Amino acid sequence: MALEIRPVRTRRELAAFVKLPWQLYRDEPRWVAPLLMDVKKRLDQRRNPFFEHAQAQYFLAYHDGLPVGRISAHIDRNLNEFQGNEWGMFGWFECEHDPEAARALLDAAAGWLRERGRDRMVGPMDFTTNDEIGVLVQGHEHRPIILCPWHHPYYQQLLEDAGMVKAMDLYMWSLHVTGRERVHPAIWQAADQLEAEHGIVCRQFRKRDLQQEVTRFLEVYNASWERNWGFVPLNEKEVRHYAKDLKPVLDENWAMVAEHKTTGEVVGAALTLPDFNQVLAKLNGRLLPLGWFTALRAKKKIGAVRVFALGVKPAYQHTGVAARFYQMHFDAAERTPQKGGEMGWILETNQPMNRAMEGMGGEIKRRYRVYEQIL
């Protein structure tokens, strides 16, 4: 069969790019379809604030006129400036079990990046480390939790056979927030002494004040993760864009902020999300015509959460804020149907956090891999 790689130019080609996963995963019950309207919005270079500092090209692979794979190539000027590198990225990778098509897609992305002066191609990232990232290489037996992709097991081989090499692994740890007696007493002691010894109080997010809470979260997020591999700060416009999408999922029980009670300084934040994938699994990507009704019913039965982000400003990381957040997760589990879930992504190089998760009885439930290629 004749293979052809085409840059996405038309609305019809973009629609094919968006809908390709429904074809590739049509017989896979563990794959959870995203909302079509959300995918279209993220890919729309006129609506997504990411493209105010970035550029991208989408590609489709065709065999005899039928789409069999897709990829994006993108350049984030904010990442390059913040990290002091000349990386280019690839993302949105999906492909049939077809080594020729996978290699051709990666070559097209690499060629586009090379023409624009990039010295390395890293990914997949859709579009940065703040989005869905990596290829699933461990944990295929589990249905994915919110904002985590599921990939065919052969994806790893497709990428590695095409010359991609490992850059970084990211872990998803199992999270248990029942059975307080199994937690080391030092954690509860640190949590209980936080206010008296350090003047720091923790509280739940106020959903009615979401815009201000987003600003507080942004302050902590960028300060806490700035030294992480591949990190790029979010600006306020991007965070508000994310917040608008997450608002229907946000549960005040599971979103927390730490503040100094004298100065009012925000020193930490934790954003834990109910596993909305349990709802999406029933919708097949569409809220209309009856998806809203299904979603409202299913939302009440969500039984797990994902700790999406938990951070403390460097100057306050040894005060016990994280311990207090952990304690508040146990409190939330007593008020809600969610009794556990997963935490991540956590970089494989983040030894303190990985040791902490292991000490709390967690296990690595999934592993995602980011690849690179020198251009």
C-alpha cells in the first residue's frame, strides 16, 4: 500500500486528525475517549493561549488514502527561554501497528523542527509537561485515570524502532487515604504542629472565588516546579484557560491551599481531581444529545481521585505543609465517595517524592516514557 505523509491544512484534515483515535481504539475497552469539543479547542491555534508563544504543525499518515497515524511538531518559545535550550517537541502521536508509518511521521516532525533550528526532538507532549505527556510503557492492564492517556502496548516498540531513545520516565503512584493507623505518626505530628510552629493554615479552595484561587495556585505552581526537568511556567491566561475546563470537575473537598496567617502569603497548594474518566467512559466523546444526563448521573458515583499537583514553595518545604495536605486528603475521603486513587506524574529522578510515596504504602501503577532524538 502507498504511504503518504501530509501536513494538516484543511478543516477536513483536522477533523481526521482529531477523530483518528476512535478508529485505532475501537476494539479496546480500556481506552477512554476524550470529549471531542475539548480536543478541538486544544488543537485550535486561534483559541488555545499556548499558541501565543508557540507554533505547531500537525501531520497525518495515509495508506491508500485512509488515515493510519498522526503526530504534531511544535516549538514553545517560553520553554526554550526558560530552560535555555533549543528543543523542539512532538506530540499527539497515534498510529496503527505500522513501523513504516510511525517512522515516516517521526521523520516529518523531525524535519519540520530541524528546518526551524531545533537541535533535539522530545516527546510526546500534548503540548508541554503541563499537559498529557509520555507513552504508556507500564500499567496497560488498568483503565487510565483523569488526564492520563492509554496507549496500545506496541507504541513503545514503534518509537524505539524508529530511533527514539528514553529521555525520562514519569510515575503514577497508587494513593491510599484510608487507614490512618498505617501512616507514620511523624506525619500527623508535623501536620498538627504546622499552625502553632509556623503560622501556616490550610483550607479548601473556594469554588465561588475560583479566579482568585487560580491566581494563588499559579504562584505556587510556578515556584514549586521551576527546577523540574522539562518544566515551563504557566502564565495567568493559560491557567485561567485550564481552570475553565476543570471547573466542572473541581471538587472543593479535594482542592487545598496553604497560607501564612500573618502575611497572607500563599505557600502551598494541592489540586486533586475526582476521576472524571469514569464519566467519560460512558460518553464516547460527546455530551450531546444525552451525554449531559449520563454525565450528571455518573459523576455522583466517581470512586477515585488523582492528585494532579501538590506543591510547596521551596522556603516552606520543611514546615509540614505537605503533611497537612496529606491529612486533609484523609479528611476528604471520610466526606466523599472517593477513598483512594493515584498521584502523579512524578519524575523518576524525584527521589524524595518517590521515597515518600513508597513509605506511604504506594506502588507504581503506571509508567509513562518521554523520548528524545538528536536532530
